Amino acid sequence: MTTTAVSAEVWDALGRVRDPELDEPITDLGFVHELTVAGSEVRARLRLPTYFCAPNFAYLMVADAVDAIRAVPGVETVEVRLEDHFAAEEINAGVAAGAGFAGSFPAEAAGELDELRRTFRRKAHTACLARVCRRLLAEGWQVDALAGLRLADLPESVERESLVRRREELGLPATPDAPLVVDDDGRPVVPGKVAERLRFAQAVRVSIDGNAGFCRGLLKTRYGASNNTEERG
Amino acid sequence: MYTKDGETYFVVDSHVHAWDGSPANQANRYGKGFIECFYDYHRSLSPEGWVWPLEKFEKYSDETLVRDLFDEGYVDKAIFQPTYLTDFYVNGFNTTEQDGRVAEKYPGKFIVNGSFDPRDGESGLDALEMLAHRWNLKGVKLYTAEWKGISKGWKLSDPWAYRYLEKCEELGIRNIHVHKGPTIYPLNRDAFDVADVDDAATAFPDLRFIIEHCGLPRLEDFCWIATQEPNVYGGLAVAMPFIHTRPRYFAQVLGELLYWLDENRLTFASDYAIWHPKWLVEKFVDFQIPEDMQAEYGVLTPEIKKKILGLNAAKLYDLDVPDAAKVREEPADSGAAVGSAPAVPA
């Protein structure tokens, strides 16, 4: 493959790495500051909105970026470095050595980040549900009637794709015949309880969307990058 | 006080600082990074014309602080919330003593809050008692995510934390401000996890737990707890400035808070010197929920604004409020029960 082709594939791969908290691709968020592809060698630089962004989330993004790039055919050497962060040195060294989070902070960390990641995947799934249902309600659906819907009843949309992807990541029912409104464990929500579930889902959505806006704004302030901070929603 | 359109607002700024983040006081790169991070918050969300040079932001004079809050910012009473960070700053970033010195220089203007760390054990209990007597403490500010030696944070539900909360009850310290928000990081735990507040609030029903930054960006977790615990409050520091840069987001946050809690448990704060109370107060009094969101969130009345801007905090700290700024006392009503709202999520 040519270097250009590899570059495009690497960029696509990085686009599948999401900030676990904001649930958006690191490429869209402007976190990928530099990407160099030379033959089979790839070097990427990541930067975050603040010096004190949570080290656990930072670690996940660096590690995920390495995994994503490594999976691209034709790539043999990968170096991903986090810059301008209070724990950059430990994170970079830990990820490069494949030490895991606990291995990168041997004195401090109490364990790996799987549970943290799962928590935020659950939140992302809940927010997706809020977005999908918001649209249905705007189209005139009655709230309790949503309890009878299946994933297949959703029109094709980016929101539906996102919802299905989150379900798959969490190991929740994601086939077309799976119920639309489910709880964190994939159990269907009964009519009468749908409003409550969606009310909470909305708070999750507001929280995640708002935080993403805050982080984009801070990144722009910090680096003067041309990130889009226009208000949406 | 602030008066607009015939309404008078008593203003309590529930979260202010007199810090020293200057290079001379920075102990290491963390101290430098910390104040620069604050400075980016300041630059990112302040309106044009309200941004200071970094040097001024790092360390401002007592005169500047008092002028900004009380002469220009409409503030009637300001509450100092200490932020020690003794690992980052030679003399600490913003200690109770630093705050207390300013408060004594300008009597009647400030409330001085203290702090404790349950990992200090027995000796810390004595220190808290001394601090309480010296500064007549009615409140404390806590950082559960702060590192200390090999410990990477603590929980309000830890046995030692309960000892300290019992001590607070004994000393008449009823306002427990808990920082759940950015910039102080636990390592692998979630810095914003508010689950421990739930346990402590149940165990200490006579204490009030004011969650600074209202759990943002974990608004939903905070709301969920606050709905169930009547002694949990939301401090609006950091949420407020979005009123300028992202008014629709601000409306949603406030709307969610009013839905899940109620108008009696939210307190205004500038987080000075990160933001200036003058523009925050002016914009808040002028603010209304955008029309297309009103079906869901309702509207903000002058009464709601009066409570948030000062009356709620005045109750927590037993402050006298001039008659002109009072609102009619209503029976406490926490609003509709969760899940019983009109079933039309936006």
C-alpha cells in the first residue's frame, strides 16, 4: 500500500477511537495534533483540552489509539505520544511498554480501567437512546407506545447506527428484533416506566453534550485551534 | 444588592477565592499547570473585556477582590472556599488563613470556610476544632479526589470521614461543600463520582451537602442523588458562566436541576477570580429559558432568581436579608416526583 493510502486508513482508524467520556471521535474533537506516516512507521501526537484532564481517560485514549493504528494493514511501528499533560510521561511510557494502567502508575493506581470504561459506555448508550427517542416523540409518538418498538422500527439514521453500536459494545441485544427502550442491562422498559427512563436519559445527554462543548472550547482556548464551538441543540 | 425592573436581589456569592498562584509560590510544574488550567477556564468562558492578563490572574490584590465583588459585582456576602494544594504551592494555593486575613481586614463582607482531610486521623480532628474556633466556621470545603502520599482520594462514606462529619455536627459546622468537578484528579477513580454523597447525606440528615459544580459533567448522577436526599444542594460555580457562551446549554442544565431538585436547593457562585460576579449577576437576572424549551422546563420567575442568587445561601448561613429582597415564604415543595413529569422529553 502507498503511504497516502496508509495515512487515510490510519486516520479512519483514529476516527474510531472515542473519548470515553465525551463519546466522540478524537479526530473530531481535535485531539489528534500530528500524524506522520513514513512507510510502515506511524507517529501520532495527541493533545487534550487541559493539563489536568483526567489521567484515566487520557490513558484509555492513548492506548486505544495505539491499538487502532496497529490494526491497520501495512503498519509495523507505532508511536503515540500524549503532549502537554501532567501525567504524559507515565502514560506514554506505560502505553509503549504495554504495561496497562496499573503498570503505568504502580504506586498509585488501584486497578485497571475496564469498569470505568463500561460505566461510560453505559452512559453513552443512555444518551443515544435519548437522542433517538427525542426524534420519535417530535414525530408524534406517544411516550408509552415506544415500549412496543423494536430497533428495526427506527428509520435509518446516524442516531440509530450509534445506538446499535453502543448496544454491541456493551453486549446488549442489538438485533433488529431487540426492543428499543431498554435499561442499562438490556431489559425492556415497560409502558408506564418509559417516561422516567427517558427523563433520566435526557439528563445524561445534556451532561455529555455540554461537557463536549466545554472541552472543545478549552482546547480552542489552549491551542487556538479552529475547532467548532458553535452551540448546537 | 442588585435592582432591576423593580425587583431587588440579595446576592450571596457562595464560592470565591483569594489565591496565590504566582510563579514565586509555585512549588513545581503542577502548580504552574494548575493556575494555567484555571486561566483557560477564565479565558474560555468570560465575555470579551472581562479577561485579565495572566499575571493579574495569578495573584490579585485584596483591593481588587473587594472592589470586584462588592463595589462592582453586586455581592452582599461572599463565602471563601479554601483550596489548599500544599503539594503544588509553597504556601498553599488558597488556605483558610489566607482567606481569614482578608475577611478580618474587611469585616462583615465574608464568610470563612475551613477544610479537613479524614486521612489526617486523630490529629486532624483537633486541628479542625482549632480552625473552627479560630474562624467561627459554619462550613467546610472538601476535596475527595485529592492525593495524599500513596492515597489517591477518599470517600465521604469512609469511617474516618464519618468521624469528621460527627465532629462538624458537634462544632456547629453544618454546611459541607464538596468539590466534585474538574482539575483535582483521583487516578483511576472517577473524579466526579457522587455516590459517596448519597451515603453521607443519609447518615447525617442535619448536615447540608452542597455539591460544588453540581456534579458537572455528571449532572445526571448528581440529580439522581439530590432527588432522594433533601439535604443535598447544588452549587452553581462553573455552571454559571455558560450563560454567556452557551445560553441554551445553560438553560438545559438549569432546567434539569430545577426539575430534579427544586429552586430552594441551588446556590449562585462566581468561583472568583475565575469569573466576575458583575456580568454573571446581570446576565442571570436578564436570563430566560428559551421559548422552545419552556414547555419542558418552564420559565424563571424573579422569585426563583432571588432564591438562587442569594436567599438559599442566606438560609444555609443564617444571614439577615433586607425586607426588600425577601420573597413570600411558601411551603416547601420539592416539585413533582421523579417520573411524573409531562412525558415529553425534549
